[in-house]
Amino acid sequence: MTAVQKISKYVLVFLKYLSLVFFSIVAVLPLVSVLITAFKTDTEYQQTNVMTLPESWLNFSNFTQAFVKANMGRAFVNSTIILICTLAASVLIGTQLAYVLNRFKFPGNSLIRNLFLFASLLPGVAMQVSVYEIMWKLHFINTLPGYIVLMCGTDVISIYIYIQFFENIDFSLDESAIMDGASYFTIFYKILLPLLKPAIVTSCILKGVGTYNEYYMAHLYLQDQKRLGTVATSLYTFVGPLGSKYNLICAGVIISLLPALIVFITCQKQIYSGLTAGSVKG
Amino acid sequence: MTATTRSAKPAGRTFGQWLKSRDGQKVLVMIAFMIIPLALLFTFTYLPFAEMFGFSFYDMKYIGTRKFVGMKNYIKVFQRDDCFGALKLSLYYMAGSVVQLVLALYLATILSFKVKGGSIFKGFMFFPFLVNGIAIGFIFKFFYTRGFVFDTVLQWCGFQLDNLPYWLRDKRINNISLVATSVWRYFGQNMVLFIGAIMSVDSELYEAAMLDGANKFQQFKYIIMPSIKTIITLNVILSITGSLSAFEPPYVITDGANGTGTYFVVMNEIAHTQQKVGLASAMAIVLLLIIFAATILQKLFFKYVFKNAEDEDLNAAAKRDKKLAKLAARKAGR
């Protein structure tokens, strides 16, 4: 290697790391500034620049205050109930549908697939104009069960993840079970469902993050915020009179981010692979 | 398993017997497994879709009397400046998504090769995708406030505060500020998708290319690009339709004030605050039609482009095959 080649190689490596570091900073800077501010006392917040580090990293008073003011205890309970019910129901519904669509050939099979695919193209915000009317008629507004039923509805990505997974499970497995006289229900619950576990984990993480972060529909259909607020909508408490107490708001924001952060750190790989799997076909 | 599923009830068997047979079981399981998802799909997607179409011809609120007005709502959509005119803002979001895609592709290419601390960089850049919308609203209201985070950082870089605009109020810049938050949120996610696609490329291709002395740029152009064409196409289509239906950044950060109200923000306001459900429905239908038209046009466009490219690519593919063959020969000769 000549000297010129060597130098240009070092320059390239330097540029590579420079851009990685730069964009990583861009990504975390807004979050770091929020974290810094969350630890500041009221006087500190008013007197120092936002980017000055707080005097004490152990000042948790903003966090406790935000937690109480935004009624976040209740919100975490609600979000947990919604998460568990939605995930359980949509796993069951999704895997069953994928099973039928993948294993049985029948007229209308591809029509059903296309109906789901087309549904995913409709922008959610636009649909809520009339979904709201239907939720009203069903008396689903301001009830947790109603909201949960709505959230179980259209979820094309996980159906596709399941169908893809079914495609890789050998058909001879079903056939030998049929020979042994097992019913289709037994085949599905006893043989196939356990094999689907990785796909279920992947889609649960994706759907879970989406459900936890959902605020538009939650705000629309769970209007009684004191009783039915979720973690995301509990942050609405800080709109209005509290709107300029950013040290408090930042603490609230950080609390709402913690569950997502924990899931991200523990399940990074599944999140990445889930996104990739969902995008290829979707 | 045979493909005959709609087996009619054979003569000489009772319904009960048929139900117990394989075919009967099959139909039973199909009904049991599909009825709930299809009911949900119908109730929360296709029924509202049909209703919305109906609403668009009425002057109505969610509760109360309805008055048939024919095409008046549609005429209003095109006449009112805050409705159809709001689609101009989509251009900002389209430009933003181009930046986002290019950036994501660049970073994905870097991260697909050996990089120290690669997964940490990846994690940092991806995490914004997991932040909930309301939090994003607060984070960026805070970030862009006069003299706060963004201004401070720019002052560190030598800018004077007096020369800096009000990021969310100044009409010349506020839409760009909002688009930037959207890029911030999604570039890491796009990057992860691209990394996934690049990783699925056969690594022998890179080895072959390296042995032939191809540089990084050539590797990118001839090996990476062709193999992730599909996912890029998909993302371009998604980002254009996404730009037309841009909603979240203005909704959570500025609430559509100071000329940042995109089409959907205006529609949301008309539907849920003013309760002019008919007009909002007409707006939704108009935009849906535009989105479908855009999607179909793009699909046709990409089909046309790639068809031409494919013809050219035959040469490239042949070259690639030759390279692989050469590599195999070299390995065998060793």
C-alpha cells in the first residue's frame, strides 16, 4: 500500500466515525437536554442555562411531583391492562387468521389478504372521523374494553409476520398429525402455536410499543383522563397552566419513556428483526 | 391436503355426520378462526370507510340532525384556503423524507461493515423511534424555545442569539423545524430496515468484489443498491403518501398554529373541535383518492424505471456471475 492510499484510508475511517458520532449526538441531544432539566430545582431551572448540568443528580422531587400531578400511577395501571389484553387478544386472533390463510386453500383467501393489506393503506387519522361515530353507537367511548377491542382490530404487520413464519413450518408436520387423527384445533394449539413462539415475541414487542405509545386514539376514545388516562395521554396534564414548568414536564416525559427504554435495552435484537420482517412483505 | 374445500354436503349423510368429517371440521375451524378478525376489520375499517363516504354528502355533527347537501362539501374542500391549500405543506415533508432516506442509506451502509461500537451507534440513532408522540411534542417545544437547547448549541458553534429566528413561530422556518423532528424520529428506523436488507446480501459478493479491487463506492453501486432496490422503492412510496398525510409533528408541537397546519391537522380540527363531520369526511375522501392515485402512479413509474434498469442490469448480473465463478475457481485452485 502506498502512502497516499494509507492516508486516504485513514481519512475515510475518520469521516466514517465522525458521521456516526455526529448523528448519534443529533439523535440523543434532545433527550439528554430533557434528562438534564428533569433534575433541576425550580430556581435552578429559572436561573441557569438549559444545557448547564444540574447541581444534584439525586434531586428526584420533579419526578415524584410529575408522577402525582399527572396521575401516572393510575395511568400505568391502565396502560398495563390495555397492553396485556390487546396483546393476548391480538396474538390469538392474528395467529389463528394466519393459520387459516396459510394452511387452507379456499376461494377468497387472497381476497381476505388484500382486504387487510388495503386497510393498512388507509391513514388512521382520517378513518377516525367516522370510526368515532361507530364507537359512539357501540357505547365504546370512555370504556377500557371498548378501546381494547378497537386496538385489536387492524394489525396487518403481525399477521404478515405470522404468515411468513407459517410458510417455514413444514407441512408434513400437519399431515402426520392428521394421520394420527388430531383435529385441526389440536394441530393448531398443540403443535403449531408453540412453534410460533419467536414470531409471537417479535410481533408482541412491535405491537406493544405501538400500543403503549398510542396517544391519538387514546385521547379521542378515553376522554375521562382522571380515570382512564394512559401513560402517553397522562402527559396531556402538562398542557395549559403547567406548560412552562419544563423541569416538571421533562421529568414526566422521562418517566413515560422509561418502559420503552427498558424494553429496548432488553429486546434490541427482536425489535430490529421484527421491523425488518414486517417491512419486507408489508 | 387437497384443495377442495367448499365440499358440498354429500348425499346420504346427515349434517351432524358431515360436521364430524374432515371437510366439516375444516369449514368449522375456518369459521371459528376467521370470524373475529373479519368482524373487527369490517367494523373498524370498511364500515367507517363506507359511512365516511356517506357523511361527505351531508351537513352534520356527530349528534343531531343531518342535511343532505350534495357535492357542496367537496366544493368547499377545494375552495377553502385552509383545506386544499394545506397540501402545499406536504412539499416540506417530501423534501424531509428524501433527506431522511439518503441519510438512513448512508448510515446503514457504514454500519453494515465492521465498525467499532456499531451496535451502540445503531441503538442511539434508533431510539427516537420508540418515543411516544406526546413526549415528542414536549421535547421539541422545549428544544426549540427561544434561548433553550437548540439556540444554546448554535451559540456554542458561534452563532449570535439575535441572528437566530424563532424556530416555531417564524413562518419562513417553522415548517422546516417541524419536518426536522420527523426526520429525527424516523431516520434510525429507516436505517435499521436498510441494514436488514443489506445484511441479506450474499457476503461472497463482497469478497469477490474486493478481490477484483472494487472500491467502496463501486461496491455500493453494484452490489448493495441492486439488492435493496425493493425496500428503497417501498420506502419512497411510503414516504410520499406519508408526506401527504403528515399529521403528527404539527399536531403535537405547534397544534397547527402560525401556518404549520397540514391537511390532516386542519381536518382533525374540523372534525373533532368544530364537529363539521361532513366537511371533514369530504376532506378525508379527497385525500384518500389523491393517495391512491399517487401510489398507483409511483408503482407504475418504478415498474417502468426498473424494467429499463433490469435490461441494463443483465450485463451487470452476467459480470457478477463471472466474478463469483472466478472466486470459486480461485478457491478451488488453492
